[in-house]
Amino acid sequence: MFGGIIIHSLLVVFGGTGDLAHRKIYPAIYNLYVSGHLPENFAMAAVGRREKTEETFRKEAASSIRRYARENRGNQEDIDHVVSRFFYWQADFTKYNGYEELKDYLNALDARFHTHGNRIFYLAVAPEHFGTIVQHLDRSGMTDQERAYKRVVIEKPFGKDLASAIELNNIITGVFKEDQIYRIDHFLGKEMLQNILVIRFANAFFEPLWNNKYIDHIQITSSETVGVENRGGYYETAGAMRDMMQNHMLQLLMLTAMEPPVSLDTHAIRDEKVKVLKAIAPFSPEKVKTNVVRGQYGDGLIHGKPVSAYRKEERVSPDSDTETYIAMKLEIENFRWAGVPIYLRTGKRMPVKTTKIVIQFLPLPGILYYRNFGSLEPNRLIIEIQPREGVIIRFNGKKPGTRNEIIPVELDFCQNCAIGEVSPDAYEKLLLDVMNGDSTLFTRWDEVEYAWRLMDNITREWSSNIENPAFPNYASGTWGPAAADDLLERDGRFWFND
Ligand code: BG6
């Protein structure tokens, strides 16, 4: 069991014919069913603009489940059972017209599946529709909480800068209370992100070393081999900054750097996370120039196969200045971390898909082995988030033999290497948490707010004062622009690409 009590739910997916719903939400519902976590009283209504019959919709959902589900994909009986709970309602959700009929339709499903009036509204739509849908739901009387819960799940990006995020938040909080709002950052649903706190706070030998007395620097990487795929239109407005850095990368940083919470309660954890953002030294115009690097991929090779430049992707402008890579150096100004540089980088079309946190420890005094063997490899702790999930400790040992030689060796724990060990997909965990009313793994408003505050300083400088780099400035299949290597090399460090 994932834990918690499971409560009857009618899930309403706006954007129910879209990519996210088919790739992530429907397979997640199926996996929850197969693993025995779906509530007995459950139904899902997809709301979409396309005209289609319920039968066609179910067939499409079934084929997505077969394609993307993690477990037991081929079991027709299970798939049939799950999609028999799936319904389709065609409507233009941007227009108020039709919301009252939708309400009656949902009430009928509610009576049929005994979901007790509980509703989860999942907004898997383009961000510009978030506010409109919430307002229409309210006006049609679908948000009333009297005898049942009403929750809203909002996909990222939450705004495109601080001002637009505040505006959106005002609309949403005008209708829903903070504890009804589930802002998704799907990285938080990943098994290893949840494990970061366990590793840090359930072990005696990490926490005492987790500070500026012992740590030289931290680097967090999330690289992908894919390009922007069919999302050129969206990506042109987002770039790596809004797509990955403002949310997923900062979440990784918050979990790595936060203080121990007073309890494992949702608020206690989120309180400590947000303090990390508040303590990050703001990027001055000078720091944006020296400490932030942008890149955009050009033609190149991924796994030996030629791929084209970002500017040649569908729905991307041929002279686009959107960044597909970003690296930055920052510092957290608190007692634990002052003086420890933190390097973050994320990019598309890089040589491998990997997300990992590397903690590099300070060297010991330059005597004994350090004096006699020249420079030794630094000790490193590597938390592997994906696709390999594990923890590696790299330290120095004696090379077996009669000669005195020191070599780096590893303690390697891999939690998903054994065959059959497949971690639940992030969306399974997150959907289940929404049903259970647990918002720990979702983003609270102040996290969004402080993340934008930080990032806005950078994007403002880019758009007004700093000339764009000559894009493309890295070939697909490489580790990003040369300037990103300089960012570390000038500090006598380098990116750990092993
Ligand atoms: C999404 C971004 O939030 O995360 C995508 O919009 C990115 O651009 C994706 O590819 C990466 O997620 P994952 O789970 O595949 O690492």
C-alpha cells in the first residue's frame, strides 16, 4: 500500500483527449487499479473539445494504457474493467455555455458510481485555460464543498513569471482554498525524490556531514536526449528556464538543501523547502552575466543517429532565441550552506537521459596520502534520481597488489536494477495523493512565488540587457555549450558526467 485512506472519487479531466491524459493519467489510473489502490467507487469523465463517441474514447484510452502502462499492460480483462469507468463529455471548456449540462452529467455519474459528491478537477490543458475553467466551475456551482470534497489539480507551468503567476493564483484562490489546490510538479512524485529526505534524515552518517564544513560543492543535473518533440509551440514560450529550471530543478535543490522539518507533516516539510528559496542570493544583473549560461541545440547525433537543430523543429521559429539548455551557479546564504557553490544544469538533446545530485566533499588536510599521492579523487555522494534509481558513494581505497596505489572505488546501491523492480510512475503516486487529500508532494503557492522571484531576475536581464548568445551553441548529443564548462572550470571544478 502507498498508505493513507482511499476516498471515493469522480475524476474530471479537462483536456481529456490530450497527450498528457493519454500518456500519463490513464495509464496511472490503470496501474492504480492493477496494484489494488483504486477506490472501489471511482469513475473518470474526460472533457474534451473533439467530437467522439464514448466507445471511440474508450478504445483510444485502452490503447494508451497498453502502450504506456507500467504493469501488466496486456491484461485485456483489467483494461476493459478500467475503461468501463471512463466517460467522455464533449464540450468547449473555454466557454461557459455547457458547464451546467456538464454538472448534471457529473451528478448522474456520481449517483451511478456512488462517489458521494467528491470531485477532482484535473486541468490537463494549456495554461492559458486554467483560470477560465476554474471560474466556470465556480459559476456553475460545481465547487461547493458542503458535503463532499472538491479538489483542483493544476499542471505546470503555473504562470510564466511572477506577475502572471500571482494573477492566476488570485483567480484560483478566489474559488478554492489552498488545501484544495494541487499544483503538480511531477518530479515530486518520483520515487527517488521522496527518498532524498529519507536518505538525509533517516541515516546517521549523512546528516552530520551535510554542510559547508564538509561539502565542497553540489551539482544537480537533469539531462534529456529528446528534443522538444511535438511541443514546439509551447516550448517557444517556455524555454528550459520555465520548463525545467523554475520547477523541477528547484524542487531537487530544495529537498537537497532544506533543514530537517519539525515533523513529516505537509506544512512542516513545505515550510522548510520554501526557506531554501528565500535564502538563495538573488541574481544581480552582474551575476546573471557571469553565473548563468544559456544554450540551444544545433544539429548533431543522438545515440549515433542524426537529429536536427531546435530551430528546425515543428512550430519553432527558424531564428528562435529560446534556450533548450541552462546552467547556473548559485549560493544559499544560510549557516549550513554559506560558501558552498551550487551548480544546476538541465538541457535537451544531451548525450544521456539522467537526473542526479552529486555532493562533492572537501579534501582532507594535504598531508599523509594527500601529500604522497598527489591529488586524490574527491569523495562524492551521488543520488541517482532516474532512470537508474540509487545512491553511489565514491571514495578512495588501496588498489590491491604489492604496489602502493590509491584508486577511487564505489559503494553502489541501485533500487531499480533488479528485474521486476519497477517504481510506480510519478503520476500514480500523485493521483493517489490527491484522492487521499495529501498535498505534501505538490507545490504550495509560496514555493511557486519564490521560484518566480528568483528566475524573473534572470529572464528580465536576458530580455532587456544581455545580448543573446549566438544560437545554436551546442551540438545535439553533447553536454551543452562550452561556457557551461567554464562556469565550473574557473572555480577549479568540473561537471561530473560519469
Ligand atoms: C516536463 C517538461 O515537465 O518534464 C518536459 O515539460 C520534460 O519538457 C519532462 O521532458 C521531463 O520529465 P521526465 O519525468 O521524463 O524526466
